[in-house]
Amino acid sequence: MGKLAGRSVISIDDLTNEEIYQLFELADSMETNESTFNRSGTGRIAATLFYEPSTRTRLSFEAAMQRLGGGVISTWDMNASSAVKGESLPDTIRVVASYSDVIILRHPWEGAAQIAGEYASVPVINAGDGGHEHPTQTLGDLYTLHKQHGNLRGLKVALCGDLQHGRTVHSLAFALARFGADVVFVPGENKNIPTYVLHRLERDFGATITEKGLGILSALFGQRDDDENTPEVNAIYMTPTKPNQLALFPQEGAKMDFRISASESLSIYVTRRQVEREEKGSKASSGYPRITGETLKLRPFKNISILHPLPRVDELAPEVDKDPRGLYFRQAANGYKIRMALLHSVLGLDSEEKQNSVIGYSRPAKEPIYIGNDFKCVNSLCVANKLSEFAHNRFEIFRSQNYVLRCLYCDHESEPPFVGNIESHIYYPTHFLDRFRPFVKVTNLRFFTSAQEAQAAGFRPMSASPAEEPTLEDTKTLNDGSWIHAIHSS
Ligand code: NCD
């Protein structure tokens, strides 16, 4: 595990599949050889900074640190900290880093853990950043699935409930795509998985996304699969593009319903409605997935396993607790074990690991990158909007229907309608980049959300001087790859 020493874990992407398997092994061996590990963290200090409520995540990290022989510093309530006096997160982080060896942060702003990682001189672990990611919950979820099924490749997992704001679901979907699982997204009404998550699954992990009928999963809404009253919910199916599993969708492209064969097992991961992230005045939705004793009696659910990150509200009826298919309390216990393995690894508690420390987080990203400066992320909860003086606005640029800028703090996507060239001070509709991109360096681009904004910044519309930019004829043969090539070779 030497490679993890000194590293921050902000996204589940910060860990490779191999590192995740190594954490499983370490967690297993910690369980069987407890005495070997229970002094390994003596003299080390973890700081837990929780700007949002927590039971499991906070207490499991604190218990894990104490089991390793280390200590914990914390503020019980961030409303009793200098945050209420107006101290910025980067300032708090820099100070707390000087008292501790690792910081575990939960915060309502999306990308908060990343900005903390950029400013901290010790590793930062993301314990949940708004509705964005929750990588250590995912480690516990994967560890539970791995213990139950022995393998993650080819596993069928239905992610159900509040897929819009459920950060645990987002991190878990990214990981399951990487491990080659088949995922079915079953949202509550109006709780769909965000487009930015689906784009990331397609672009970064090569997943195939299709829409299918709920089929047997209608039972989660208390309906039979042939019932006309099935709620208006679209199930989105994700399959790893390359590996196998075609059997699940034999007629690719045709509208099909979800089915599983008698020999297959399905893991159903249920989440609660994230009321605290909803806009004020949002109505409670009537169609929300729920598992009851009745659901468990249905034949297709004979081999399911049921997971939930907890806390539950009413998505799991209490009678499910007695059923061996319910794994959620075990899952919470596994979360504690895997966090102990993660702390042990990040702190480099084997002496030789300490030399590898990489402090100061920098998110890996695909070129081309747009350095945003005054371009704002569309997400009002993005840390880059909340802490604009501290953030280093960066966006990945990619071509979908139009050019898209993906915020490298919160992953939300913007499609700015205009772009200008800072050398010519000419701006044009963004899709014109198809023509011009071989001739402009990405560092010379400036994106605008309106023509007025471009003009206020001193840019002229292209029509005023068409001769200054290359024509379509010059560029007909270019494709996406050549843009990137052109930027690097220019
Ligand atoms: C989750 C969270 O905080 O995102 N809880 C947890 O960490 N176990 C899920 C939730 O609050 O619904």
C-alpha cells in the first residue's frame, strides 16, 4: 500500500482498482490480526471537520483512528468554530493541517474537499462534499459487495432512490463502471441521475447508457411489472462497453424490460430522499422506491442482497431487517473496517511508506483544459463560486452536441454559447470552434455566457471582420483528435 501514503482521497477516482483491492485485503488482515495494527498509529492525529451532520462516517473514522492507537481532534459543531466568524475553508484547513496528520472533511459545497486538498499540507479525505461524491462510503459499499459476491465484474446492481442528490450513488456508480458491473439506475420520481454523472460514466469509463423499462423492478414501487399504473420513472441502464454481459440486453437498442434469470443475483442499493439538498418548497414525491416484506416474497427477488448507506427513513420497512438478504448493518460495520485500512495506508503507517508522501492535491484531468479565470461554473453550490478568491477555476473541454466545459471541482457542465480569441479579440458562436480549433490555442480562448458579456470584455463579433479567421473550406477534414493535436503542436 506504499503508494497511498501521503495522498488525499477526494474522488473515488483517486484510487485505482488495484489499490481498492489492496485496501480490501488490508481490512481483512486487520480483522484477523488486530493486535499487529492496534499500536501502529501511536502519536498520529486525525482531525475531523464536519460542516454537515453525520453519525456513521464521523464515528467510524474516529473509532478507526483510535483503534490504530492514534488520537482525534474535532469540533463537535462547526457552528462553534471560527467558521461562524467568517473564516474561509482554506484558512481553517491550513491551520488544522498544522495540528494533525490527516484531515477528514464533510462539507455542503461541491468540490469543498478538493479545495481543502489543494491548501492542506497533510492528506485530506472527502467524507462527502454536498451532492457530489462520497468516496469512503463507496469503499465500504464495494467491500460489502465483494465479501458477498467474491467478484465485482459482471455484478448487477440497481441504484435506487434519490439519484439526483445522492452523493453515495455517484461515487458508487463511477466505481462500479470501472470494475465492470452492470448498473440499473432506478430513480424516485424527479430524482434522476444528473446528466453530468452519465456523461462522466460514458466519457471517462467507456460505459454504455440506455433507457429500458423497469420490468421486475416495478415491484420497488409496489407495482407488478405489467401494471399500467407503474410510476413515470425511466430506468437508465449502464453496461461496461467492452466486457461481456451482452446477455442482459440481447437486442441492443430495442426497448426491453429489466429481467434477471433464476441463477443470477441482484444487489439493490436503496437511498433516502436528500431533503436537505432540495429547493425550499419541493413537494414530497409519491413514486419512491421502497422495499417491504411483500417485495421480499416475490420470486425474482429470491437472490437479492439489499444495501443502504443509512440513515434510512422509510425506504426499507423494518421487517426487512430480520431477513438475511438485508446487508446494510453489516455494510456500516464494513465501512468502519475499510476506513481503518484507508487511514493506515494514507498515514503510511509502515515505516518505509512514509517517504512517498505527495501532499497538495491536484486533480488529474484530460486535455484540453480551459483555465477559467472569470468564467463561472453553472452550479451555485460549487466551491469555486463560493470561494472564488481561493479557487483555481479549471474546466475540461469536450465536444458533445456542442462544446461543453466540465468544472474540475464539481463536475457540472456548462455549454457557453460564445467563445472568443484573445489574440484577434473576435468572438463567435461556440460551435464555430469546429472550424477554428486547429488555428487557435486553447490558452487563447475565452468563453462567454452572452454576446453582451463578450462585447463588454472588448471582443467584436466575427461578422465585423470575417477575413481575420480561417474559413470552413480550410478545415473540412478535421476531427476531434486533431484539435487536441493542434493545440499541443502549435
Ligand atoms: C450518506 C451521506 O451522508 O451521504 N450517509 C452516510 O455517510 N452513511 C447517505 C445519506 O445521508 O443519506
